[in-house]
Amino acid sequence: MPEVPTAAAGVSRKRGAEPGEPPPGHEREAKKACWGILTSQGSWADRSPLHEAASQGRLLALRTLLNQGYPVSIVTIDHVTPLHEACLSGHVACVRALINAGANVNATTIDGVTPLFNSCASGSSVCVELLLQNGANPRTTLAHHPSALHEACKRGSRECLESLLSRGVDPDYEVPHLGSALYISCFHKHSSCTKILLHKGANVNRGRGEDTPSMQLWPVTVRCRCLCCLTLGQM
């Protein structure tokens, strides 16, 4: 595999974020212990230089690595791709470059996270639009997988939410352990997202799933919180 174009590209964010210099006489031992913890966790040790460039928004380095032959959808042990990294950090130029190079816009980690979910987590509506325009599935394929719709509501990202709903995502979509998108929006007091969902016909009587012991209380909670938003004139 090609060498990293710059020395900085091969340094992981965790490795580069080590604490300050230890007291004299303890430097070697402290560094060895810290590195042992990092490698034993296994979540960062297998990141490629392409992952680093994407996560840090270094477009020139990213293009150089792609030109040198790095696979655009190279994955870590957790199936995280460079596109996941670029979307999580909201680096639009890197997202565009990776997509143009053939990155899988529907790549899924072992936890079910997609680039679209990461874009909603970062609140980057431009990244969301780029992904949707290039074939990203706006709907969650499995009930236990993270939902981009719920993440947008949780973060209060109005633009991301509107993009998802414009692609036909069900405003009443419910995740068993989280509840409906409207419930999440109200729970986190994001009145702008609540307004959008209500205008799209979201059902105020839907709260959380039937597997919740107190499910009959959730619809009441949702209604009360929505009414609070309306009363305060925030909608």
C-alpha cells in the first residue's frame, strides 16, 4: 500500500491527543501505557491515512491518497469508511470528492451507522443533500439500526429533517427504544423540528413503542410538550 503523503496523515486523532509531557523520569513508562490502551481498544489502530484525511477535512491529502491507489471505501474493523468520517465532521468538499471517486453512500458500520446518519449528527444539510442526490437511502432499513430521521430531530437540524422528509421518509417512523421522531423532537425541545413534523402530518398520539411498560403515558407527554411549544409561540 502507498506511503502516506505527509507525516501528519499517519497520526491518529487519539494518538495525537495524548496528554502533556509526563514528569521527568516517567516519560517512557507513561507513553507505553497510553499506547497500550489505544491499541487494545482496537477502534483507532486500524484507521487508514484516507480515514484521517477525510476526518480532518484535508482535501489535497485525500485526493493524493486516492490517486495513489487507496480504496475509496476502505473499512476499519468496525466497517467505518472514509465517507463516514467526512460526514461526521461535516467536510463537504471531502464528501463530494469521495462520492465522485465511487464511495458507497449506503455503507453501514457494524452498529448500523450510515454516512447519512453521520451527516445528520454533524448537522450538515449540504452533506445530507449530496448523499441523497447520489443514491443514499433516506429510510432506515432495519428497526434496530440508528435512524437518520431521529438523529436530525435530536440535534434540532431543521434543514436535515426537511431533506429527509422531502424524500418520502415517514414522519411517524418509530424506533422501539426511542419512540417516534415527534417524541424525540419534543423531548429535546426543538420547536422548529416539531413544527415541521406536525405540518407533515405527524401523529401526536404516537410516543414510544409497545415494549415500553409505561407506553400509555408517552402520548400524553408528547402532547403536553407540543402544546407547551405552541403556547410559548415558538411554532
